[in-house]
Amino acid sequence: MSLFLVFLAIAAAGAVALVVSGRVSRRARTEAGQGWERGEVPALDGLSESDPRLPAVLLPEHPVASDIDRLRFSVAFRGYRMDQVDQVLDRLRRELAAKDELISEFRRERHWKNDDGTPLPPVS
């Protein structure tokens, strides 16, 4: 008998919780049914698909420092789209390597010239 009373108390508590949360009310059931019948899907809680109308903002042809501030990646189910992030990182790596090469070339030219820009005489 006591086991039956415990089961009855748990069932009553569950029913009260459902009514309080609004999952069993008649109004909630009719609104949900009518929405599904009209083809409307209610807003989902949690993660959803990214908005395809908003394009990703990636790097331009010749990026500068201010372009990094404007970067925007599309959001996928588990975070940012990895292909876009990889593309941007590869592009940045190439641009930084090219700029490093240009800087070292300027330094080599500067090393072999006088302050007035004339070439240094050969050392014998």
C-alpha cells in the first residue's frame, strides 16, 4: 500500500509540473497544432542553422590590418565553418611570408648602400 502511495505522489507531482510548465494546457495544444497545420515552425531553443542570407566576410585580395577587424565567419552546427577559417589562415600566412620577404629584401638593399643611397665600394 505504501508503494502505491509513493507512486501516486510522484505521478501527481509530475502532472502538476506539466501543467505549470504549460505543456498540457488546452490553449498551448491548440496554438501549437494550428501553427503546425499552417506550416509555421515555432522558434527552436538552442543551436540553429546559420542565416544563409548573411554572407561570410573574408579577406580581400590584398589584406591590411583593418581587414582582420571586419572578418566574419559563417556559423555551422559546431562553431565556425572550418573551411573558411582555414582559408583565411592560409591567406594570412602567405601574406605575412611575402611581407617578411619584402622587409628582408629592403634590409639587404639598405645594408649594401651608404646613407645617401650610393652603393658601398667593394671591400678588398
